Amino acid sequence: MLKVGTINCRETDVTDENTAIGCGSGGLPVYSTPSMVELMETTCYESVLDDLEEGQGTVGISLNIQHVSAVPVGLTVTCRSELVEIEGRKLTFQVEVTDETGIVGTGTHERFIIDNERFMDKTNSKRNRITEMGNPSKPQGAAGKQMLKRMNRSHYELTGWGLDYLKFAPGDHILDVGCGGGQTLYRLAESYPETTLAGIDYSDVSVELSRETNERFISVGRTSIQKASVDELPFNDGVFDKVITVESFYFWPNHDKGLKEILRVLKPGGKLLIICEVYGDAPLSPRERENIQKYTMFNPTRAEYRELMKRNGFREVDIHVRENEKCICVIGTK
């Protein structure tokens, strides 16, 4: 049960990492204000954690502090928090940070009691609204650009997992179909300096952002990016060693036609790599199934992937999934 007068203490050593230089908040090797703020918030947060009802949490809503003394590396700072007022769901704390010589900082911190699940549903709805406005099947407008920047970050680990199944060689010519925000092209260009790359996307916003992301490599002639659709690729026959598509296969206009086009532009023995974070016979949640239907995503099972690739001329098909996860990579060899 929450009680006025609840006290908590927490201490930390001052190291290079939590100095102003280490945090980027200043130019001196002294305990940083952002680090002190974090210590204050954590001390208050922990002080009431065991007194909340199941499923509840607290979030910070205000902080008024004074940082009155600098602390060098090697000393220890201690934060003491006291819950001084409970007003409905609002909690008010007095906080004081000290080192071995005296007061470092003082302040008042307010936190609000929330239902964790409801709070996160409401928070995540912001991202969902941006996705809806941005249109994941063909990104558009400012929301589309924001969505693509987020995907550059959120798809990074998934992409790396899939790319590990391919071996890249000096001189490889690589195509990224549905290049989105351009992060995969940038990653490949940086990791394999003796390759050349091309990217296509049928979204103006994607092409613009991909070019911004890859300006460094475009300027020296290693990467080219243009607006085009997978079902009508603007390339000659047999020019690419590898073709990669990350999280775009769901939205191809015509999958049979697109696969035939990729087969056409691949060299003999060339490989297509499809990377997706869900597939048809994965253990999908109700929300994931709802999104698949909402955005009209083409989401084959493993067997359907194999049949689709074979039907469109790929002589070998290898499929990899992560155990207890929902992602898939499909490799077709011409």
C-alpha cells in the first residue's frame, strides 16, 4: 500500500560513461545532469514498485531540479527519495543527491500511476497511425518517410540474420527490390566495398529517402537507385549476381510476374533472397493476423513459398526460419 513517507536510496559510481563528456551533455569529465536525472527517476520509480496493484506502473510527468555541485570521476553519488504527497494517481517525491563531501543536487519529481497495458496500447497507437498514414504497401508523404526511417532501424537485425545465408564476393552486382529507406543498400555497400549495387522502389518517397541514405555511395558510382516496379525491371537480362528483397514481398503487385522478372535479370547460378518477419504457417498472434488482413499482405506458408519459387523457374529453393520465432528467409537459385 502506498504511504507518504516512503524512502528509498540508490547509489552509483561516477565513471567516464556517466560524465558530461560521456553523455554528450557537456565538455568536462564530471557527473552529468542527465545521469543525475536518471538516478533520481530510478530511485523514485523503485521506491513504490512493490506497493502498486498488479499490472500498474508509474511514469514521470515532471521534474524540477537544481544541480549544485560537480562530482569528478571516482566518487560515489547517492540519491535519497521520499514520497511526500499522494493526490489521486499523482505521486510527489522530494529527491536529494549527495557525494562524500555534500549535496550534489536536489529537486521535486512527480510520477503518475498508470495501467501498463492500456498505457502501451495508447502509446503504440501513435506508431500504428503513422503506419496507416504512411501506407506500408507504397509509402507516401511525411508519415511515409517517418515510417521508413523507423523501419531502417527496426528491420536491421532481421536483415542481418537473412543476409548471413548469402556469401558475397568481390565484383558482385546486387539488386535490392523494394529498397524502402535504403538501409540494406547502405549496409551492403559498406560491408562489401568491391561490389556494386542497384535499388528500385515504386514509391517516390522510398526512392527519395534511399538516395539520401546512400548519397555517399551514389556520389562515387557504386550505387544507383531508381523508381521502378518489380514486375517490370529496367535492367538487361543476366546482370545481377544477387537480388534481395526485405519486408516488401508482401506487397508486390504480381508475385508470379515479379519472380519471373527477377529470374530474367539474374545471372546463371544467381540467387534471390526474400526476407520477411512473418510467414503463413508461423504462430502468429491475433493482432498480426489482423494487420495482415488490414494491409492486404501476401503471406505464404513455407510450402507455398517453395511451390511459388519452383513454378517460376528457380531450380533450387532453400527455406530458413528461426525456431520459436516468426521470420523467414527464402533463397532461390537460378
